[in-house]
Amino acid sequence: MHAVGIVAAAGSGSRLGADRPKALVPLAGRPLVRWAVDGLLAGGVTEVVVTIPAAHRAEFEAVLPAGVLVVEGGATRTASVRAGLAAADPAATAVLVHDAARPLTPPDVVARVLTALAAGAPAVVPVLPVVDTTVLVGEDGVIAEAVPRAPLRRVQTPQGFDLQTLVRAYAALPDGAELTDDAAVVRAAGVPVITVPGDERSAKVTVSHDLTLAELAVTLDGPSGTVAR
Ligand code: CTP
Ligand code: MG
């Protein structure tokens, strides 16, 4: 399957609070964006587009492997993915949209998403169950009700799509509409989204504690198997 990866890496990482854009922050000596790109390639994606903050092109180009296409992202994740999609090879059959902020996503997860697409699914997301009791809390801070947790899932990336399905869904999305992930974009266009098992190692790096945990995971578990360091 000819699958192109889009890595959203144009955010600043304000909650991480590092001295550089989050995607350039090193984990075990390798920038988060490089981990994310290597994981996609190891899982079966054949080419990658990375969306970056415009002011940092040289730093990104210096750390990405040859052949990766670097394009300027936008002010929001939605705008950044739009820019990446516009640069993706239109001859590809599938597209996987991934966050640079999920550096340790195992290649197995990427392969599961690709397998579901090859079997004909138009849209696929990796998910995990919710293990904590989950409740709705009112503005007064008092629990209003408990949410039945059995059907709840946490959604991760990479999210996979038939390329033309995602292109059409973004084209139909009104300018300025901001959705938090790409599954929401295709769902807004009426496309069913199937799920495959995600992985705790795909956890998103948002605050500095997440980076501490990721460093520990690399030290104790190794880099999910396939990526040579
Ligand atoms: N992203 C992007 N373009 C944006 C905003 C975010 O490509 N304008 C990317 C980020 O680089 C990240 C992914 O979307 O890989 C998920 O976003 P998030 O974790 O929120 O990263 P940041 O927006 O950089 O972090 P923060 O919200 O703390 O500023
Ligand atoms: Mg953000």
C-alpha cells in the first residue's frame, strides 16, 4: 500500500515550556519529531511530510532523514494538517496523520492502522480503554453524574485514512473550523471511523512529566524494538 505520513510538528509546545518548539526537544538524544518520523517509516509508511513552525526550517531539516518533505504549518493543528495534506503525493492511496508529540508510538500500531486501511476501512484510529472512574462535574465542582466507562476510549495517533476521503473531508470543513483530530474531520463528513488497539507507549508528550516518563521508557524498555539508535 502506498501510504504517506503527515507528522504535525508545527506547535510551540507552550505547556512543555522548553527553550525550543516541542518537536525539536530531544528524547534520549533524538528530537521528538525524528522519533515520530522513524516510527512511521518502520511501521510501513513509504514517505513522510512534516509540518513545521516557519521560523525553524533549518533546525528541522538538520534533524530529519533525507527524503522527508518539510512544509510550513499553520496557527492551529487543523491548519497544519491541511498544509501537510496539500503537499502529500496525490498518487498515494492512504494517509496516516501523526503527532510529533507521540514519539514512542510502536511501529506495530502503525502496521495495525495500515492493515485496516488495506482491508477497506476508509478511516481508522488507534484507541485505548478508559481505566479510571469517569464523571461529569458541574461548574460548582460537584459530581453531576458518573459516565459509564465501558464504551469510552482514548483516541491516539497515527490516524489512517483513504487519501481522497481525508482530502474531501478537509475540503468540506468550513474555513476556521478547528477540530482536535482528523477522525473528527471525516466524521463531520459522515465517514465511519473504525478502531484498532492503541498502545500506552504512544502516550502524548504534553507537560514535562510526560517527557520524564518517555526518557524512562526508552531507558528501561528500549525504543519499541525496531529503531536503531
Ligand atoms: N501542532 C501543529 N500545528 C499547530 C499546533 C499543533 O502541527 N499549530 C502539532 C504539534 O506540533 C503536536 C500535535 O499537533 O505534535 C499535537 O498538539 P499539542 O500536543 O497540543 O502540541 P503543541 O500545540 O505544540 O503544544 P501546546 O498546546 O502545549 O502549545
Ligand atoms: Mg496544542
